[in-house]
Amino acid sequence: MPELPEVETVRKVLKKDLVGLKIKKVDVFYKEMIKTDIGEFKNNLIDEEFIDIKRYGKWLVFETTNYNLVSHLRMEGKYYYSNEFKKDLHEHVVFSLSNGYFLRYKDVRKFGVMYLVSKDKLFTDTPLANLGLEPFNKDLNVSYLKNKFKNKRIPIKTLLLDQEIIAGLGNIYANEVLFKSEINPHKKGNLITDSECLKIIKNSKDILQNAIDLGGTTIRSYTSSLGVEGSYQTKLLVHMQDKCKVCGNKIIREKINGRSTYYCKTCQGDVYE
């Protein structure tokens, strides 16, 4: 599943390709993917020009002349910019562009979603209204995290995946952040200390920025499109690893609330109740 660094990589490439182009036609082959009125989605985008491509957490926002097209890739969604006319079996939305090219959205599992809203409703009529702070936001501090964690008797790993607390962290990077922070993923949120909050903040920023610089993580469950492959998978310390790269002991793999969790008991401590 694409997380913040992978979505940021897609955003950069799409911005380079799309800004200044107009949408001439919109074809939707799987209408359940569109979360606003399908007629308005198709008709209102005609002759709209791409002004900018932005990102909020794991969400892409295509800013056009009068609207915001808000898109989440979910598990396996990918965008392709090409001049190929032939439609792929798993392409569900195709935008015909003014230069003869196409912006194609492909999603084998059909989990991706799109919203089209006027610019003044971006943070009211879309899920962006519920997003927490990004790791790079200066307001993400100890006080903010302590307030979010204080009554939560659920594992910190689960809390780091909650997009209403920190926007952009997913399973891969949550595992990496907890390892670097030396925090057992089972530790309850209300037991997280001030110093551990500081570690989470610092390591979230450092790890995500490093991953962005390397084009994200390319693994079998997710590869970007657009001819871009990330290389951060070579830097992973705990996720999908067999042995700890610090102490050499076996990495534990367990499910926490249904998500594969990798950690080192030696480096990250015992389970806290």
C-alpha cells in the first residue's frame, strides 16, 4: 500500500507531466470508485486545466481551474500518463488530455476512491477534513501526541496507523519508526512517555524524508507507476527482515489488529500491558 513517500513520488511526477494540460474527456468504467455525483464528476472536469498537484497525508489533490479532484490510491492504485489508446482490463478512470495523451487510473482491487469538490469544500466535503497532522507539520509536538494517546489503551502500532492522529504513516513506516524509537509495538498508547513522543516525531520526519529522497519503497505489494521505482526498501531495518540489523537477533512477525508487524524484542523491549 502506498504511504506518504510513495504518494509524494507520484505527485512530483504527475505535476511535471500534467500542469498546464486540459481535460477533454472523462471515461469512468467503475462508477463505485467515484464518491461524488458521477454526472458532475464527468461533466464538470471538461476543459478544466491542471493548475497544481498537491498531497495531504496519503491523498493526492489535483487542483484544476475551478475544482479539486481528490484521490486515494488505497492498496494498489496507480496512475499512468501515456499516449496509448488501448484500455487495460483494470483501468477504471481515463482522462483524455489536450495534448493527445491520457491520464489512466489502474486499480486491480478497485479500492481507490475519487472525489470532485469545489475549492472551498476541500476540507469539508472530503475525508481530508478528518486528517491529523503530517510528521513535517511544526504543530506535531509532544503535547499534541500526548493528548491523542492519553486515553488510548490500544497498541501504539495501531495508533500510528490512525490517519486522524498522524497523516501519512502506514504499515511499513510505522514499523520502522517504532524500531528506531526503541518502542515495543504492543505498548499501550496511554503509557507512551514524553521522551518516546519526541522519538516518534523525530524518527517519523527522518525516515519519511529519507524515503522521499529515495523515491519511496518498492516491494511486491506495491510498486509505483510512471516509470518510477523507489529504493528505500534497501534501507529497511525491520519491516520484512529476518534478523535485526542492530543486534542480530531474530525479528518477530506478528499481527496487531490485522496488520503485519515486525519488531525486535531485544532492541524494542518487552511487551507493556
